[in-house]
Amino acid sequence: MKQFTIFCYLLFLPAFLFAQEGDLWQKAKLDPNLGSHQFLELKYHSGVHIYEGNELKSALDGGYHSFELRLGWQSAGKQNWQRVFNCPSYGVGLYTGNIGDPRELGNPSGLYGFFYAPIRRRPKHHFEAGLSLGVTYDLAPYDSIKNPSNDAIGSKIDVYFNLDVGGVWKISNTFDIVYGLDITHFSNGRTHTPNMGLNMVGGNVGLRYNFNAVSKVFRTQIDSHYIAPRRPTYILQPIYPVKHYHQLALYGAVGFVQLSSDFGIKATYTTASLVLDYSYRYSNFGSFGAGLDGFYDGSLGYVYTDRYGAATTLDKMLLAVHGSHMLHISRFEIVTQLGAYLAQRDDQKGKWFLRVGLRYNINKRGFLQVGLKTLDGGAADWIEWGGGAKLRFGEQR
């Protein structure tokens, strides 16, 4: 009898599993956000250069023209941080363009990541603000013999940075027209000089193709009649209240710089930053705070020896304070800080500085961060590569 029972179980097991799988599939396909909602986007950019030098004016007179190809993921609001940012999109992009005379500027291409948040989502048309960050390469850098007029670019590879505000117009279930105004910046953070950088301001227009990345898999392997939705059904409510807390963070970073080409040397110097920062999480959106900065710039040794005849280790160090804000995006944070110097030998660094950084939280206690510290507000001083530890306390709703 026992053997007969086992035989019957094995005989009807495939049918049972098939029924179970069928039942699971019937439930699964009721989800309007089943699959992976993605898009391909082709964009054209055009505009003018904001250039304060003299040597490159003729090379930049024609403005710039560029194309971008993007692969993006459209979130549906399944996670709380997505609902905070009105269901943003994010992804990777490729850049190629003509930014002026290629003999003096090269033919740059680039690779970057992007993040776009709708300002107010509407069914047919909405506006969004975006940030893109990556690298651009194949530039023609300054060379005292071969390319002496290029006083803006000192290296073949630069940081690519873009800010964009624009619109998305839904013209069908498959296609969108996208357009906007944007600012693009190329800079290497003074790792090579000259490093005036390039600033480009203009407009863009493009076409977006929306698709569900797993639609074909569903149709060919599970249900030949199933058509996966190309666009998600957005979940905008509820947004769970944030846990307010205080935080102390200790951040350390290093960098590498060169002196201005006016000094006539190509030596590379080390920089360092040590930051103690306090912040308060005021909302799902962000935190604000203040902190104390200690800086070391090895290149100041040459500057002060040339200016005063001698330089000590203390002359290469600076002390500053800053106010800060952090924008929280899942495990990432966009850090912006405005600081003022308390102590330095003279005004070589100006009176104040900005820091813009991208932080990745490994866990609740540790993070990695890359950032740009500026010189007297505008020009790049150096790129910071580092990380740190943090302590959260006083958590409450």
C-alpha cells in the first residue's frame, strides 16, 4: 500500500507543479509593474561656450554640437526613496561631440551615469531636473609646442558633468519627445594644468523609446498571449515619514595636483583633506549641517618658497569651516558644502570654497566619497578621493 501511495504521488506531481506554476503566473501577471521598465534615448545638444580666456576664442566661436545615447531604468515607486523623488529614472549614457576646432580641442567622447527626477509628474507631459556625471576622453590637451593655444584643457581625460532641466512629452505608449536646457562642464580638477576647463550652455532635444526588458522572455517561455506593459503604473503614495537623527562623520581624502603652467614646472603634488561634519536629517529629502575642515596642499611649498624664499609644513596647511547639505538618494548622497578659511599663510586660496561630492554608503557606519573642492568658489582646486566613518544618534520619528 505504501509503495502504491508513492507511485501515485510521483505520477501526479508534474500536474500538481504545473497547476501551481499556472496559478502563480495568473497572480503575477496581475501586477502592472511586472518586469523591468527601461528606455533608450537619443539626444542632440547644441549651444555656446562660456569662456573667459583669450587663446581659444577662435576655436570656440562655432559653439558645440553633440549626441548622447542613453539606456535608462524607470522606477515605479516601489521603494520609499523613489516616491520621495516622484519616481525618478536613472541609467548610463554615451557621449560624442564636436566642441570646437578638433586640432586644438580633440574629438571628445564620454561615458557617464545619470539621474532624473520629475518636478511634477503628469500623464502626458512633465518637467524634470537631471544630473549626469562621468568621464570624457579623446581631448587634445595643452602642449607647449604642439598645442600652445589650449589654455582650458590639460589632460586627455576629464570629468564630465551636466545639469539639465527639461520636459518629457508622451506622444504614444512607446515614444516620448524629450527637450531641455543644460550646462556641461569638462574639468580634471587640477590633476593636470592648465585647467581652466570648458563650460557649455545650450539646449537639447531627443526621442525616447520605452520598453519592458523581459517582455520577450515572458511571451516565449511562459505565456505567448501576455503583453508586458511598456510603462510602469506609478505608486506615488504613501511616503513613509523619515526617522530624524543627528550624525557625526569623519571624512579623509587625498588628491593630486599640478601648479599653473605659469610656473613652468610639471611636478605633481599631494593634497589631503580631513573633515569633521555634523548633520541633522530633517526629511526624506535631505540633511543639513556644519563642520570643520583641515587641508594640506603640497604645491603651496613651491609657491611660498618662490614668493617668500622659504616654506614650512605649516604653510602648506589650511583650516576652514563649512555649512553643508546632503541630498539622500537610496544608498547615495549628493554632498554640497560652502566653506570659509579660518587660517592660511596668505590669500593664495582666496577667502572661501565650495565642495561638491558623491557619497556611497557601504553601511550605517562607513562610506566612500569622491568630490571636487574649488578655489575661491569657482575654479577647481583638487579632486578628493576618500571615505570615512559616521555615528548616528538621537533617532526619532
